[in-house]
Amino acid sequence: MTRDSVMRGGAASTIHDLGYRRYDGPRDGARGAFRTLFWQGFRTMFGVGRPWKSKAVPVFVVVVSMLPSLASVVAVGASQGQIPLQYAGVYAAQLVLFLLFSAAQAPEMLSRDQQHRVLPLILTRNVTRTSYALARLAAMFTAMFLVCLAPLLVLYLGEIGVAKVPSETFADMGGKIGPVLLMATLAAMVYSTVSAALASCTPRRAYATASIIGLFLVSTAIALGLRDLAGVPNEVNELIDPLRALGTLAMVLFGETTRGMELNPPPPVAAFIAVFVIIAAGATTVLVWRMRRVTV
């Protein structure tokens, strides 16, 4: 350790060389910073590299959401195809689990950075507030997409695997992979954007989690109230409540109907997609606006 004395305005100051090794390697710039934020956020969504308690919710959601799909595939195989495989019926029951995952894990990325005051370090070089927000959102969307896709993928592959002639069934099911990917994409888009926007608004993770769950539940209550008290048409209610809208969209995409849907046909698929895109665009705007104004 060396010590140099520097005289400034008559006052003696001391500069200490603490011996830190300088970094002389390649610098990846803004793209590298974006990739690093994305990858670190993606790992955070699943609790990778963190204590076991941080992995509790991701492991619980992934395991529990997969069990009904596996059970359905086993039942279809045991009945030798006599029991039809219901994609939407199984998937609709998992929507609350996906909400739990997004509500628990979004604050782990966005609220923790504010709570522990690491944003000033992140935003020092090559990272703008907008790129930070988009990197975190991209990480959350990717994680949510995988979680939302997994149960549907198990049903899709299971239906092929238990068929009497898997090769013929695989050829016949080429058109079903589109609804599977579209359903997972839309669900992930809604959950990730709304959860990220709300989580960015507070450094307290408990408040962020409560606000995310509360918003979806309040939307459900409003839709029920409008239907029962104001007589709002069913088509409008389907689009007000995101959870119900996702469940109904799954029924439509996979060609599964109920008696109620036959009496009151739901809106077209394009209407659901338009509403989800508007929700995602609005939530993304809130996220970027909030990160541009957050104090660091």
C-alpha cells in the first residue's frame, strides 16, 4: 500500500492505494450490459444462485402446474384414448398459479434493486433507465413464457406419446402447436408486463406482491359486479377480467366449449389479442415511465 499526500487549499488530504486490480479486458458495451441484466433477471425469476427459500415459489408453481397435465396424460393413456384430453380445462386451473409466480418473483427483480439501492451502480455506465426496464421485462417475460408453456407442452407431447400410432398423431397435430404457443405467449405477456409495472412502483416487495394479486382480483370483482348489477353483456365482462379472459381464450383456441359458451358466444380471438396487447402496451409504458423517474 502506498500513501501520497496531496495539498488542497492548505488542507492536507491523504489518498490510499487499496490495491484493487484494474480491469483491462474487453468491454461489451450497452449490448453486453443488456444481456447481463437479462440473464441475471432470468436467474432471479427461478431463484438460481440464491438461498433455497428464494426457490420455494418457483419450484412449487412449476411442479404443481405440471401435475394436472401429467395426470391427464396418464388418464388418457390408461383409457386407451376413450377419455379426451382437455387442454383448456387443465390450463384454466393453472392461471392462478401463474399469477402467484409473477406476483412473487417480479418484486425480486425490480423492487429489490430499489430497496437495496443498487440502481445507482447499474446505471453508472452503458445502461440507460429505459434499457434497464426493458432488460428486466424481457427476463420476466421469458421466464413466464416457459412456466406458462410447460403444462401445455406436456399435454401436447403426452397426447402424441399415448397414441396408438404416435407418428400418425404427430402428423395430425401440427395445427395444435400454434394455439399452444399463442396461449403461452399471451398469458406470459399479460402477467409479466402488469407485474413488472406494479413491482417497479415500490421498493417494498410485500407491497408489490399484494398490489399485483390485488389488481387481478379487483378486476375479477369488477367484472362480476358489472354483470350482476349493471347487466353488462357477457362479451364485455370476458374482456375486463384478465384471468377469465385467458381461460375463455384457451377454450376457444383448443375448440373446447361449455353450455354457457354455446348460449353466450365469447368474443372472437382477435378481440382477446387486441385487449391483451393494449394491456401489455399500457403496462410497459408505466414501467418505463416509472424507471425514468425513480430516485437513485
